[in-house]
Amino acid sequence: MFYLCVSMMFLMWLFAMSVFHSSLGQNSFLRAYSPGNIIIGGLFPIHLKTNRTNTSGPLSCSDYGLKTFLHSQVMIYAISKINLPNISIGYDIYDTCGDVSLALRATLQLLKNQSDPQSCLVPADAQFDLPDPETKVVIGERYSEVSIAVARLIALSSVAQISYASTSELLSSKFKFPTFLRTVPSDKYQTRGITELVKIFHWKTVIIVGSDDEYGKYGSDSLQVNFNNENICIEFVHILSADFTTNNNSMNQTELTELLEKIQNSSAEAIIIFTKDTNAEIILEAAIRHRVNRTWIASDAWSSSSNIAAMQDIELAGEVFGFVLKQKEVPGFKDHVMSMFNGTNNTILRDYQTQHLLSVNQSEEERTQHLASYIDQDESYGVYLAVRVIAEGLRRLLKCNDHRCERRSSFTASELLSEIQKVNFTENNTQIYFNSDGDPSLGYDIVYWNRSEGIIIQTIGEYSPEGKITVPTGLFSHLINDTVSVYNCSKKCQRGQGFTLKGKCCGVCVPCASGEISDGNRSACKRCTDNQYSIAEQRDQCFNKTDEFLLWTDPFSVILSFLAVVGIIATVVFAVLFAVYLKTPIVKAVGGYLCFLELFALLAGFCLTFTFIGKPTEKIHCVGVPLFGIAFTLCISCILANLLQIFLGFKFDLKGKSWIKKLNMPLVVVTIIFGIQLGLSVSWLTKEPPHPDNKSLDQTILYNCKIEPYRYFIAMLVYNAFLGLICFVFAFKGRELPDLYKNASLITISMLMFVVIWIIFLPIYLTLTGKYQPAVQSAAILTSCFSILGCHLAPKCYIMLFRKELNHERAIAEYIRKYYEQKGISVVHS
């Protein structure tokens, strides 16, 4: 791995040297250097572009940037304010001209301990570590495209790179760029903020202009994803060619003309220019020339550009909104500039004074004020923060206090990188730290180019990393009212119609859909709230939806309630009769005291009918089904215990088989069978109970009890059905027993009815929707209860009242005697 890295460095060095010695000739870098115990590198595009073409030839830089020149001086000024006892901090700053190749050459110079070809002659006993460079940390570069190239190279030596303006989302990948950090937020947050801004203005269609570099491409891609997620129409996306800034290129002029024509003929409400300031300047200059007056959204690369704001007739281009890095003044820097840099001397400053300052026909005071007007409060502050971060990292690494440092100034670049990644301090009431992606915890300011008197770049709000836009009360709403789209359609829509986008973002008036309204006048259709609806004949007003549930006055509810009351009265009457005739044979034949448990379970079943009527609530209406499962299991267990008594009494000799005799314990049988269902239902009510639910329909809100998931519900029904089948089997087998009161036959009928009812009910319940779903549940419960009451218990009450002669032990004995006589005769005949 070591030899691979060294080989790569050597080849890059040869490439850089061969290219630049042939292209630059005797020209050298614009560089500022100051020695020190610790060297901080700097990469700044002091010249904004080069004369690079498709053909080979001398390469030179042009377009001197006063703003970027000041960035380099901010770094020098901030370094001078670092106070580490007995340790001097130096710097090594290069002008990259915003060019990737020049930036790589400068980076190789900063890492000269590794760039020296002689260092690539590795002895046999070499350690597997690259030599540590003199430069321990690098500030820069400004443009994302350049920073990406530098970051790939600088990571080989584990030197920390801190950019003050590169915002490309790609740079957040620590897998690709492990040593890259920045004092500005990622474009991920900026593109989200632009999307939120478009939503606040209710713009429906936009144009995106990006550039063929990492900053423009990744920003444009991210914007497209965000707008598609928000259903905002993108009329078209235009990516500027890589050499767009070369104005004398006829192909670029053609591209610019076509772009302006497309913008002029478009119906877009906002044009987002996500590219560097030099590209934006060309586009807006052409827009002024062609009288293209639109609403522009600026990315952070040019939203505070003093060059563009100072362009002649820039007001004719239209409204400009933009996102800039959090704006704060570098403490004391303006006074430093006004004092002519307080006697500071460095190569870059001398170049400015000799090549640019003396050529301006102004007094010294005017020249100083003119230069001070180029001091920005975003990127300059980013440079200042980068130096502060480095100072804090050094203080941690060298264990310094105000008087001494415990450690000497000899350390590796990777050690400093590790400490910088862990810094956490407060600067100007803002907490500064890096997340795992190397991004800071900072947001953006939202600016507006006020055109009332020239151009004043005015901060109107801020966008936080949490995704919120906050604005002063009244200011933003005023701008929203003033910035109304006039590009889509001159025709007003009728009431109930909304202005919407069809096809390639063409504006048309269409009827609002269900649940939407519009007052016409080219406003978009707006959705009613979830609790409201709109009618087809009048889509200009939202009406409140009515609550839908099984009302007490509903005919179905009246019938169910009447039947439940009849069942309750009948159950109470039966209980009284059974109490009066408790000692008689017929009561003993149905289980004796067990019949009262059976009647109690039926009474509970009839009462639970009322829980399915009315608007559901957690406590009252949603426990009906689980409680019915408990009650009906109690009822069936009593019947099963009674059948077991009859079956064992006639089928087995209990004196000879003691283990069978143990089964003749009705209370134990009831307790075991009932206990299983009780545990199941209690678990249901505790873990996943039925709960009130509401479903918004077209014009109503349906309220019901939601049983979800169905596993407990199905388990309850299956268990009761299993008990019903067991009762049916015992009853069916006992039909031929000498039973005067026909218990077995009647139980067979009632159990058959119960099983059939629930087989029919289950698919109906699972497929039925609407307010009558609980009514079906209630009907199934009533039918089940009446089947037991009518088939099993009602005939006993009839005998008690109207066939009293059968309610005697002698009648039973006579019936049994005749039964066995007939059985004996049939045996003899056989």
C-alpha cells in the first residue's frame, strides 16, 4: 500500500510539473508565506478564472477578485490572533485561480515533503508511513469542484482540509474524503431550504440551472429529487457546459442565447441558478440585455455577490431571493482593513497594492473604503471559523493554557486532524462542532435583493438544519403578496376551478377534485381538511363531514335493543322459575346449581348487545366481543358439564372405574374450561385490545371498534366452536339414553345453531364495512344466546309450568323402566 501511495504521488508530481512548467513558463504562483513552528496552508481563488482553452499554450489567471483576496487576508489576520505560549503559527497561502489543476499543483507544494521526487527513492528498511509534511492543515478551497480534487490528494497524508465555502453534498462522504471538514453546511440542507422557500410562495413550476461540476450537478440533482417529492413541476433543467465562463466562445454564446429564450418563453414562476458566481453573472448580464424580468433564486455561491449586485441595470432582471451562509462579522477585521492592514506585509497584499490599488485614481481613504465594501459576512466568517477551529484543535493537542503548553510543537498531521474533529466550542453565541460527516451545526440566512434604492441585499429570514424557515412577522408575507406569478395565464378561473399545471408545465383551469376547493381567480385548488369535504356542484366551500355510527334511533338498533330486552326479561324469569323449582328433578337434570351460572352467562350476553350501539369509546364500546367470549364459554362449559354427568351416569359403571368417576365433577370441569378462555380474553384486553377507530370517507367519518390483529378474535371463536362441537358430539351420542326431558336432543339443536350462526357470521364480519358492522356482531350474539335459552332451557320451564306431572322422580323411574323393558324385548326378539 505504501509503494502504491508513493508511486501515485510521484506520478501526480511529474504530471503537474510537466504541465505547468510548459504552460506557465517563468510565471509562478501568487503566494504568501510566513514561517512558524506550525504551518497552516491556504488555497484561495484570488483570481477567479484562467484563460484555459482546448488547445495548449501559456496559462494565465484573470479577473482579480477583491472579495476572495480579502478571504486570504482574513486567514492571515485570524492566524495573527492565535495565542499559543512559546509557539509561532505560520502560513503558506496560494492563489488557485479557481482551477483544479492549479489547485493540485499548489497542494503538492504544500505537501512538498512528499512531493519531492528524491523522497520516492524508498530504502529497503523504509517504514510503511508516508513522511509527514510541514503543513499540518489546509484551509480551502472555495469551489466544491476544486475542493473535491484537493481532498482526494491531501487525504494521502492525513492532513486536515477545512473549506470555508465548498458545500457539495458529495464531500460529506467520509469514505471518499476522510480528512475533509468545512465551516459551512452541506448543499443537502440548502436544497431543502430552497424547496421550502418555493413551497412558502406557493410556486407550482420552476426552472433549474446548474453547472457541469460537482457543486452544480449534485445541487441540481438534489433539487430535482426534492421538487418531485413535493409535486412541484420542473419545466426544464439546464446544465451549463464546463467552459461556460469563456465568453468569447461562440458555442457558449449560442448556449446562453438558447437558455435565455427558453426562460423567456417559459411559464415558470422561479428560476433557480445553482452554480458559481461567475456563471450566474454571465446569465444575469444576458437577462438584463434581453429584458428578461423574472424571479430568481440564488444558491449560496452568488446570493451575496457584490459584483452581480453592482451590475448596471440589475434591477431589470427581476426579484432575487437567495441563501447565504450564516452572516456574522469577523471581529475587528474591518478596522484592520481600514487601517491599511495595520502595517501587515505579505506577497498577496503587495501584489494587490502594486497591481490593482495604484491603478485606481482615488485617494487612499477612498480606496480603503472601496475595498472595505467588499468584505462579506458569510465566507469571510467561514475562513475565520476555520482558523478558530484549528486554534482550538492545537490547544487541545498541545494541552495549552494561557501560560504554557505541556507538549512541544512536533506532532503528526493525523494527530491534529483527530483533535480538530472533536472540537466543541462557542463562538459569537453559536456552538461550533462537526458531525460524523465533517459538517458543522450551522444553517443559512435567507436574503432578498431589495430594489427600492439600488440593490440592498437584505436578510429576511433563516433556515435551520432542522428544516424550519423562520422569518420576521409581516416581512415575508408582504413579499409573498408582492411576488405574484404573472407568467402562466391571463385568464381568470371560475369559482370551483383551480389553476393547475398540465403536460410540460402549461397552466390551465380545471375543476377541483373531490375534497378540494378554489375561489377561482387563478388560485390553485386547495384540499379541505381531513374532517371536511366539497360537493361536485360547488367546489368553492368546504363542509364538515358528519359522524357515522350505529345510532340508538336506527331501526336496526331498535330491533336489536328490543330483542335484547326480551332476552334479559326471559332470562330473569327463567332464573326465578329455576329457583322456585330448585329441588325438583327437572332442575337437577339440567345441572342443578350450574343452571344459574348458565343463566348468568346468557344474561351477560344479552346485556353486551348494547355495547355495540352508539359512538365507540375506549371504556364502553370496545370490550363487547372479548367479554362475550368469556360469557359464552361459561355457558357452554355448564352445558358440557351437565352432558358429562348424563353420559357417565348411563354409559359407565362408576363403582368399577374410579378414574372415570373423577370426571363427574361439574365445578372442576367448568372452572378449567372457563379459565382457559378467561386467560385468553384477559391477555387480549391487556396486550392488543379492540380500540375506537375512525375512517374518513367522502362525506362522513365512520366510527367503529377496530379489532386488529385478528389472532385473539379468531382464537376466541375457534375455542368456543371447539367446545360447541364437543357438546354436539356428546349430545348426539346421548340421544338414545333414557332421558325423559330430552336434554341431549335439545342441546344438539342449540349447539348446531350456534356453530352454524358463527360460520355464517365470520365471513360477513370480515368483509362488511360501514356502520352496520357492529350490528352484525350484536345480531350474532343475540342469536347464539336465544339458541341456548330457547332450545335448552325454555322446554324445562314449560314442563315446570304446564307438565308438572313429569317433574317427579316416579315419572323418571317409570320412563327409565319402560326404556329398559323395550330394550330387553328388542334384545330377546333379536
